[in-house]
Amino acid sequence: MTEAASGPLLSIRNLTKYFGASPALDDVSMSVGYGEIRGLVGQNGSGKSTLIKCLAGYHAQDLEWRLELPGKELTRALRPGEITAFGVAFVHQDLGVLGDLSVLENLLLTEFANDHRRYIGWGKERARAKEIFKQFGLDLDPAAKLSTLRPVEQAQVAIVRAVLQLRSAKQADHPGVLVLDEATTFLDRAGREGMYDLLRAVAAEGSGVIFVSHDINEVLKVCDAVTVLRDGRVVADAPSSELTHDDLVSLIVTGKRGVEVVSRTARREKVPVASSSQGSLEVEGLSGDLLSDVAVTVHPGEIVGVTGIVGSGWELVVEFLCGARRAESGSCRLGGKSIDLREMSPDKALALSMVYVPSDRQREAVVPDLSLRENVMQPVLGNSFEKGRLRLRRLTAACKEVLEQYAVVPAEPSMPIGLLSGGNQQKAVLAKWLQTDPLYVLLNEPTQGVDIGARQRIYELVRAAAARGAAVIYASADWEEVAAISDRVVVISEGKVAERIEGASISVDAIAQAAYLGMRRSADLSKAAALLEDL
Amino acid sequence: MSGAPRRTHEGFVRRYGVIIVWVVVIIVFSLLRPKTFPTASNFETLLASQAPLGILSLALLIPLSAGDYDLSVASVLTLSGMIVAILNVNHGMNVWLAALVAVLVGAAIGLLNGIICVGAGIDPFIVTLGMGTVVNGVTLWISNSTPVSGISQSLVNMVVVHRIGGLSVEFFYLMIAAAVIWYLFEFTPAGRRILVVGRGREVARLSGMRVKRIRILAFVAAGFVGALAGVVYVGTSGSADPTAGTTLLLPAFAAVFLGSTTISPGRFNAWGTMVAVYFLTTGISGLALLGVQTFVQQLFYGGALVIAVLLSGITRRSKRHKDASQLPTEPQQPGDAGTSNGSGTPGQAVASQSPPSGGSVLGTGGE
């Protein structure tokens, strides 16, 4: 691996960024040197994304910093995309590649965007692509359709493209900086080695790499140094060689090194609110995509949190359960019936009195142009259908009542729902489903993009639904709220149940430990497997 | 009616703009041709003669509301008319029985459209374009490419000859059809489901709606109603022309899109479509009375379609801005890491949504 040499290539000094009155980043400094791979880790909400967005130019307000690049120093906020001209390129989680196009077309995508050539010499471009693949030791066919490549190879294409971007952007001889913003999250662990090799090759050219990841093992493996953020502050900045896995977990979770973080073994049996298992929801052997063999039980009146780190597959539990996506296997028992989850669909779920609040509100939960009445009253239209027609006046009155009950502002049934704030839209979505008094409530990140006030209200609504006897699964990446609202928490790590935490043992730290430790366990296992192979 | 703008001056103009322009057009033609245009007989012809186009537009409106184009409806109209003619004239079948066959064939074509588009997940724009051409081919084939005349007078009587209040009964058929469609979309849960399916397929699916079935049924309904329009069409003249429908497709689209800018602005609606049909017809007939050449018809229909789509886009956008500015502002807490893949502010979200009438249909075509 290359040594960090001759001072930093890019450095951020004293970055402070406020959201309203509270600082999301507080005096954060971080740098990446020539040929250095710099890890950036931290829990959700620690400020990682905010930092990356400041660099990318998406946060212009309430921002103070000094940004130093070779021959350049800035104290103002950046405009979106401005930094690419200074030789910084991003690869995001979604990679930004198009599956229908060829590898070569994907590579040239960003060039085409600002290209004034009249003619594209495809032969020449192909040769150039082959050349660069060879240089980085990649075995990729420029003519292949991107979607036929393995996910890791697709990520490699995205990285090579970013490198090309750096080369075309950088002035003089300064190498650029490549930012990988959780770009490995959805890659299977097995193929990631090829990705690490590529990153090392990029760094060997002298470029700096900022590597944002949740995966402690890979950070330790690929990074030369690591910056740890917690609550918007830098709690550690150290070479990887001086850090152990336990150190990092401890730093991420508690902000201090050397706090003994142990797996929790004490499990208390909790007496469910309703003593009989009548009306319980029991999921068994749920597998598909990242998930494998997950079991979850929810009793009436109970809120069970399901969480984990990004990429562990926690959100799949509710998506499979309601049939939004098809599981590969698994069954669920409810109301004396056993249902094959491979055959589940949203309409079947609804027939079982199971409702689902999706995480992607704009795409999956509301039709922004339609009125609140048309969005919210949809599941109960039948109640206002009488003598052959919908009683619109009654429907409007009922809608107004529901909106007021669920504190949707403004409680104006004719208002297009898209004009409401995120929080009020979400309250309206909850109203839509909870007014049906469902037996089973599945929530997927119900407070995403919702302001603090509305959050509190949403928690109250969820608790009220549970108090009325609903069995609630609360899936969220926000550990604080999961810890606050759940009677029990199921922590998913690498697609499996890592831990079940109950009652008084529930805390953010306990969840964080389970989420990160689950990863170490499987890392240990694979290490053990490797050892066995060597023997 | 739902989705109505506030009762302001501006709202009124927005909602009844097409009607106002229509009235202006009538006045202008009346002044230009005072002897021929503003006469009872001209208005009677105007109102009654547009039943086939009007019913065809209503047929088109159903899949459009569900988010799917159906470019084959006009061909179904032609085929349906030809089936009635051939069965009745060449095979001596009872004309009503022939009409029933024709309507069932129309529904079957709709079903086929639905199965290919929805079942196999192919873009309806292409599928129905191809299907329409196939249907045209079949029509030419069964008719030997020649018009068939001599259809039973009982059908003709029931379409144009009988009059109520001076108007041919076909006008009332059209009004009944419009009322049925209006009732379906306005007063039944089924109509509301179609609307949601058209606006947000994923929302509809996750809300437990059987999206595929709804879309297929919308195609079937389009075929059925399109074939009905064909029966009325042959009833107006007693003969079937194997190329009749081709000139009706564009006016029907123009009427439905223009209709979506009025009465219930922002959504395809039956009465708006009726207003648009008559507005377009008035324009054409007035121009004919002025003695302009027939190519002007094409300019008129085509121009109306483009302007209609443009207008519906503009009104919707301005309406949104206006409504948004009236909202109480609420503090937004920008999400951090955990919510970084979230859905952004409502303003952005609305802006990024495609326009509901023309645009959304285009946008969802590929699913």
C-alpha cells in the first residue's frame, strides 16, 4: 500500500454546519493525502452524509469551513457539482450507471455530458477503455451490456469512470480525490476484493480516496487511515494500523476508545400485552435478497423494532411481509392461518388486515397531485358508497374528521397532498391506514424526512395504534427512535437476526453493538473458514 | 366536483376557459356568417353529428385515466362498424345481434391489448399502435377494401331518424355515455381506483389494489366503448367505410386532452371531454362555412391537441405555485445520514412529478 506523503491533497478545516439551531457538524477537520485511502465512519446521524454533501455542494447555508486543495483555498460554500472541476469525483451508493447501456457508453456518460465533439470514434474509445481497464488490472469487456455484469464489476465501472473524470478535470499534475459514498453497501461481500484492489490501484497513482462505509471490516482492510464521526464531531483520526475492530466499534458507538463492548447475552422474557397468542404475527424462515432465515414474532399491542446498519437488509423484513417484494421463502402465521410469504401480495396482506407504510413516500405512499381526500380515504371508500354512488359530502366530512384526528395540517380534504410538508404527508399516510383499525401494522422508516414536531406526533399515533391492539413492526435505521418506541428490538446484521433486545435492555448503544458486533462474528467465521481451507 | 380550484375569479377562468373560448368562437362565427352559422338547423347538426367522435373520446378516456394509451380505439370503431355491416348486409343477420357481436369483438381486442401490455409488461403506446394497424388490416380484409352500405333501417332509425326535441337520438346516447363515465369516475370506488392506478401505480399496488386487473379492464372497457361508437357510426349513415376511423383518432385525443383542462382541470373527465368535442366541432364547422380548405381541419385538430397538452401543463404548474404560496410554512428539519436517501421537500417532490394528464401517461408507459 502507498504511503501518505508530502502533506494533504485535500483538507477540510473546521467545518461547522448548522441545521436550524443545532449543529450537524461541529468543527470537523479531515484530510486525505496523496495516495491515501481515508476511511470515514460513523453511525447514522453522525454527520457523514452531511460532510459529503458539503463537499458535493448541496449545503450552501449555515456553513463555515476552509477547504484546501492544491493551489486552491476556499472559505465559501460550494455550488452543486462545482468541486468536480477541482478534481474531486464521487461514486454514490446507486453508482449512477445505466444497465441498458454498454460498459463503454457508461464510461463515457459523464464525458458526453460536457462534450462538444462532432464525432465519436468508437474504435478509439474502445481501445482507450481497454487500455485503462488493463492499467487497473480489470478484465471487463467494453462492449458488454452493463446489466450483465456482476454488481462488483458495475461498481468498478463506476469507479473507473470517476477516475476518468478526475483525469480530465485535474489541472497540472495534481492527482484528484475520489469519494466513495457508501458505494459498497449493496455489493455482496464475496466480490468486494476486486473493488479493494481497484481502489489501491487508484491510490497507487497518487490520487486520494475518501471511503465512506458502514462496514468496519472493509474499512480496516482497505483504508490507510480512518476518521470517526460521532454526533457531528471527530472522535478519532488515526492510521488503520493503530486501530482494532473493537476500537472502531467502541469509537463509533460511544465516542471513546477502549470501552468494553460486549455482546449482550441476558435476555428477559417479556410478557406480551395480550397474554394469548391469538392475533400474534409469527414470521419464520424469511429469506430473500440479503435476508436469510429471519424469524420475528409480534403480539397484539406490541411494537417490535426492526433495524440494523445500512445494507444489512433490515428493511426487507417488512417489505417481504406485506408482499411489496416477493420473498424467496418464509411463512407467517397469523389469526390461526399459515401463509406462504412467497405468495404474499399487498392486496392479500390488506385482506388479512395487515397494512404497510412504505419508506419512499413520494413514489410509494402518496399521489402528490391528488387531494388529501382521494389519498387518505381510499381504503374506506366503501363506507361512503351508498345507494349506488359515493356520497361525496359525507366522504369529505369523514376525511376532515380523520385529518383533524391525526393532526394533519392543513386539515383541508381538497388540498393536493403533495403541497403538504413531509411530516404532514406522513401523518396523512398513517391516517389512511390506521383509520381502518388494522390488526397488523408494518412501518418502514415512518419518520424519514419528517420534522421533529411531526415525529413526536407520529410516535404517538403508532403507540395509540398498538394500544388499540395492533401488532406493530417498526422498521427504521434511526436507532434512537427504534430504542425509544419499541417493546422489543430485532437487530439484523448481514441478513440475519444478530440480536433480540427486550424491555429495559433496549438502548441505542445496545442496538449499535448488536449491529456492528454481528458483523464481526461473521467476519470471524469467514476467517475461521479461511483457516480451515488453509489446513 | 373533486379537485376543483378555489372559487376565485382566476379559478373560474381556469375551470371554464374552454367553455368561454367556445362561446367566443360561436359569437365570432355568428358575426362572420350571420345567415348560415347561428341557425337552429346548424346547431342541431353540430350537436347530433358528433356522437361517434364523442363516444370514441370517452372510450379513450378510460385507459388514459388508468395511465395507459390506447391508440387502437379508432381502428376498433371502424372494425366494429364493418362487422355490423357485413353480418347484417352480406349475411342477413339481425342488425342488433350483429351489433352485439361487434361490441364483443371490440371488448376482445381490448382484452388482448390488456394482456399484452399488462401481462407481458410491454409499452401500451407501441402495442396499441401495432394492434390498431392489425385491426385496420382485418377491416380492409373482411370488406375487400370497399364500403358496405344498406344496413338495416331499424338501426339508422334508432340513431339519427328518431328525434327528441329536434335533436337526433344519437346526441342523447352520447350524453348518456358521458354521464355513465362521469358517474364511474366520480361516484364509484372503482373509478377512484382507476384514477390512483393512473397517477401512482406503485402507490396503488402497495395500497392493495389489483393494478394489473384494473389496467386490463380499462383496456377491455375501451374496446367495448370504442366498438359501441362504431355501431353508432354506421347507424348515422347506414353504411360502413373501411377507413372511417383513421380520421377520428387525433380529434379524439385532442378532445380528451383539451377536456382535461376544463370542468375538473388536471384530470381526464367526461364533461370536459364533451365540451372539447363540441368546441372542436364548432371550430371545424365554422371554418367550413367560411369556405376554408379542408386541410385547415388538420391544422385545427392537430394544433388543438398540442395547445391542449401545453395548456394543461401550464395551468397545473401555476395552480401548484399559487396553492403552495398560500400554505403556512412549516419548519423543515433536513435529514442527515439516516434520511439521506429520503424523499426531499414536498415542493421538490411535486415539481419532479410529471404532469398528471399528458405527461404522466407518457411517463408511465414503459412499465
